[in-house]
Amino acid sequence: MDLGEKISLLRKNNNMSQENLAIALDVTRQTVSKWELNETKPKTQTIIALAKFFNVDVHLLLDDAAVITIDVQPTEKNHVSENMEEQIVSNNANKDNSNTKKLFTKRLIILLFIAFVLQIIYIIMSTVFKMSVSAYYLFRTGAYIILFILLVTLLIEIIKYFMRK
């Protein structure tokens, strides 16, 4: 019995779809399908996670000579479904945290870029075009107001980020 057959048997014995197993292991459904069809093999860490998830020995999964026999019928609520619920909650929390970090980073980069562009415009206007004193002060005041708004926005984003943790 090869690894793909064992994964399929364990999954079906625990009344799980490929989608549910994929969510629990933080992979795609297609990946689980490829494992079961022996098109690809799971990574070592994933094999260890599969063994823990299904509460079987890693050697049982890896040894082609070993055969998995199912002695008991699965119950509606067993250790696998409990493990799956914990994994799904954990994976969703990690994804939310990762998405929050990515969004925060994007906003920070955009704000810093805008501040940089304003400074470049300020330098060009003041040196190349030799603007009048009143126009210079007006532009400088506007640039400082925009920079102040950007800094306040950035500060609010930083506070939101740390409040979520």
C-alpha cells in the first residue's frame, strides 16, 4: 500500500473531504488530490503533520510494506475532527495576521512614497523655478500640511496594527 492510498484511506475513514484535509494542513485541495494519486509526495514536515493529525506512526505512512487496517468505524466526533477544528482556527488566525501585516506594509510604503515625492517636488520648485517668496512659502506650507496629514495617518495605522495583536 503506497503513501497516496494510505492518505486517501485515512481521510475517507475519518469522513473528511480533500478540501477539509487541505485546510487542516494549510495546502490546496489539488495538492491533497495529487498526493492521493501519487503524482507528488508531501514534504517531510507535511508527512509528520499528517501522522500527528491522523494519530498514526510516521513509519506506517512511509513504509510501503505496511498496510493500514481500520478496526473501528469512525464516530461523528473523534480526535481527527477535533484536530481539524484546531488546525482550521489556527490557520485562519495565521492568514488574518499575515494579511494584516501585508496591508500595513503596503500602506506604509505608499505613505512614504508620497512623502518622498512631495519632498522632491519641493526641492525642484524651490531651486529650478526660482519661485517668488510668497509662492515659495505657500507651497512649503501646503507640503508641510500634507506631510503632517500623512504622518498622522501613519501613526493611526501603527496604532491599529498594535491594537490587533
